[in-house]
Amino acid sequence: MTTNNDKSESTAIFALGGIEEIGKNMYVFEYKDEIWIVDCGVKFVDKNIFLGFNSIVCPFDYIIANINKVQGLIITHAHEDHIGGIPYLLKQIPIPKIYVAKFTKAIIENKLKEHRDLKAYSFETFKDDTVVKSKYFTIDFFRVCHSVPDAFGICLQTPNGKIVTTGDFRFDFLTQGDESDITKIAEIGKRDIDVLLCESTNAQTPGFNINDKYIIDELRREISAAKGRIFITLFASNINRVDEIIEIAIKYHKKVVIMGRSMVNNITATMKLGMLNLSKNEIIELRDANNYSDSELLFLTTGSQGEEMGALNRIANGENNWIKFKPTDTVIFSSNPIVGNFESVEHLLNKLYHCGIHININSTENKIHTSGHATQSELQLMIKLLNPRYIVPIHGEFKMLTALKRNGEELGMNDNHLLIIVNGQKVRLFNNHKAEVTNEFVDVYDNFVDGDKVISKDIDSLLKYRETLSTDGIISVTIVVNKQAKKLKQLPIFVIRGSFHSISSSDLINKISIAIKNEIEKTMDNSNVAISNDEINRIVKSNVDYFIWQNKKKKPIVKTIIFEN
């Protein structure tokens, strides 16, 4: 029998992201020369702090270094915090197989079309009864209820024991079509599960979530009561709710307008898969909305998280050429802000209130949204069904991880079998059903997504540069110098962006130009060697810094362009 010290014969379990944070989910399971990866997501950033960056992805160094071991990437469901990092992984290495459910595949395919220079990959679509086998692993799946179609948990049978990862889940016994498969979960629980990686996002919330049926009933009441146009914003991936809302709209003889790229893409993908049955008579284009009375129109829009380019935000900003808000309009938020988006959502709400429209948001008195993540009772139900020896809390901040640990303790589990780890820290499973947290760590850090590039170095200096650019602007100064004659051919030319209005400050610019010209020529006159470009840069920057601070109290970025004549 393998001893606890025989690490070469154990199964390693660790996260590259997703622990002590919301987002960036990526989990690795390794035995000898095989690696299986589960999920590859992004974490959204506060754009007021991380200027210009879109999101954060995991470091892929360990995967790249062990590329020959990688058997496949398994995706639990189609949310960005589980799939958003896939393009950036594929820019660096090929993935032999990406295992996905059919809806998830459609969403990822749309995402990958937006990226170039991807390495080789192929999809393998799994179903509820699919079994995947490699040399050391046997893998199967169980359907779970979440806020997106085709969400799954995974069971990995290894030479050392059996591991389950739940993915994101909840229990909603009134959901049609995507309910958690309790029969399959209970069957897996009879396999003698050793380690359960369990999501913990709502581990602090007592009881059960409200069934989505009651949310739909409340939305039906609000839609029937509204007198003018209705705008409903929700997560574009919540296709089941989108379907229900469209059915309600049809019942009340309303035409539906779909707004926002992700909403259009998700609904289009779902229709192609036969998961939504709509006709052109029910969905109309935005440009045709003026052909109908206000009471006949319902808009399904993106922007529930206050996204700057979300459809709702663009209307509120007056940036949509086809539609403006009216006082008779009603906006319904069938969503909650996710972590990191509270400020953006509040900012959007204030803009909407300025438009003088009626706004409905989710609250304890007005339930128009329910979470897709398991609460305390739902988590305990999953634990009881699977009956694992060990639990590793994942997918949550530290307070959530510890709340899940308390849930396990309430069920009578031994404290030593509730394993809280950090990203990169390995848990090893041995073949005597023993799991332990080790002091082995895989190097982890944040990779910031900047457009289609990933940046991991010099982030602080880049953020400082962008912060200065956003607050104090940039000044470009062009110098044309004849170093032999020791003269400037003309006064320096200024181009000012984001710092101050150049037209109203022409006297100041002229003063700086003369000061720069005089100092450069004086320096050249007093030297027996040709002036260096570095010295010209220094003179330009010191004069610009001095005069702009004295007169404008700003410290712009200064760029010098030098031509020799």
C-alpha cells in the first residue's frame, strides 16, 4: 500500500485560480503523466482601479511546462468566470480535447471567433451519460441546476480514489429541463467519494434559494402592470429566464426587442440548438420598434452589471441613435450585482433615475431575481448526497470558504477533513483514502487582460502611467535641432491631450517653448560636445513639469520627439 510520503504515486489536486476570489476558476488534477483541467475562467476587475484592463486570467506556466501530460480541458458551464480564459490559454498552447456540453460549446465557439493566433484545439461534446476514459482516469458527469443551461458537475475516478467537483449549482425542484439530477448525484455518492471540491459562493446564506418559478410569477405581474415600454435587464446566459420572459411577452401581445451583443449571441446560439423556439413575428429589430405603440414593446437588454458598453448604459447615456428613455418607461433589473460591480450598478441606477423612469430592482420585498449558487441548506444537501471523506471549499472568498467549512462541521464532519487551501497549494490523495494539504505550491499570480493581450509584469508602473494619463493628460513636444549650428530650427511644437485647453493657454505654451529653446541652445553653446537626446529630453521635461505645475497644478506625461536637421 502506498504510504503518505510516496508523492509520486499520489493524485495531486490544486487550483490555479478560484480560491479566495470570485472568478478565475481553474482546477488541476494530476496523476503521474496525466493532467486533467477543469474550467478556465476570468475574474472581472474594478475598472476605476485597473484602468484599461478588462479582466484577470490564471497563470498558465505550470500547464505550459507540463503540456505533454495534458489530456483535456473539461468545462462545467458557460459563464465567463469558467470559460473566459480559454482564448488566452489557446494563444499559448494547444489543447487536445475541450470537453463541453452542447450549449457551452456554442458559446465558446462564438468567443473563439473573436481571437486570432490560437493553437490547435478540438471539442468533444458530452451528455449526461457520457463516460471519458484515459490511462489513469475515468470521468463522468451529472447535471446541475444553475443560471445557465447545460451546467454539470464532474466525477473523476483516479488510481487513488474518487474526486467530485460540483461546478456551480443550486437545487430548484420546480425548474424545467435543467434541474439537478439528484438520482445521478446519489448514485455517485454510493461510489465511496474521497474528496469533494464544492463551490462556496452562497455558503453564508441560510435556507434554500427561492424557486425561479416564483421569480417568473413576479415578473409576470410587473409586466402585466406596466403601462409603457418595458426594459428587462438580466444576465444574457440566463436562457431559461429569457425564455420565460419571452413567453410572457407573447401572452400579453408584446413584441420583443433583443439588445446587446451577448444577449443576441446567446439567444441566437440557443435557437440554433433548438433550445428556444421563436418566430420572426415575436422578435423585432430595434429599428422597427417605432412602428409599434409603447404598450406593445418589451426590450431584453444587457447591462445589468452597469457595463460601460452594455445596452442599458448606452441608452441612459443618450448614445443609442434608435431609442431614448421616456417617463412612461419601466426598467426591471432581474439580477443582482456581482462582486466588483456594485459601484458600476449604482452609477447606472442614478443615471436611470435622472431619466425620470420607473425602476424595479430585486429586494426582499420585490423578488425578481434568485441566485444560481447553492445556499447553506442546498450545500448541505449536496454534501449529504455525495457523502465525501474530505471537502475542499472552492469558488469563493475566504469568508465563503470558512462558511462552507462550518456547514460541514454542522453535518458532523471532522475538522481535519475540511481542507481550506490557497491558489497553487497542492492537496494529495493517496490510495489509502487519505488526503492531506501539503506545503507544495505551484507559482500563481495575476495575468491582466489588456485588449487581446495578457500582461503580468510592470503592472504597477503601467497603472500609474494610465492613472496619470486619465487625470493629467499627455503633452507631446517636437524638437527640430541642428546640433552642428547649436540652434533649434524653430520653437518647440506642442500637442496637448487631456491636460488643458491649448487655445485658451497659448501664452503659457509660448512661454514654455521659449524657455525650452533658450535652455537647449545655452546648453549647446556651453559644451564642446554635441548635446545628447537624453539631455534634450531632460530639458523639455523639467520645463514642462515646472510651468504646468505652477500654472495648472497638473503633472502630465511628457513625450519628446526629436528631429535632427
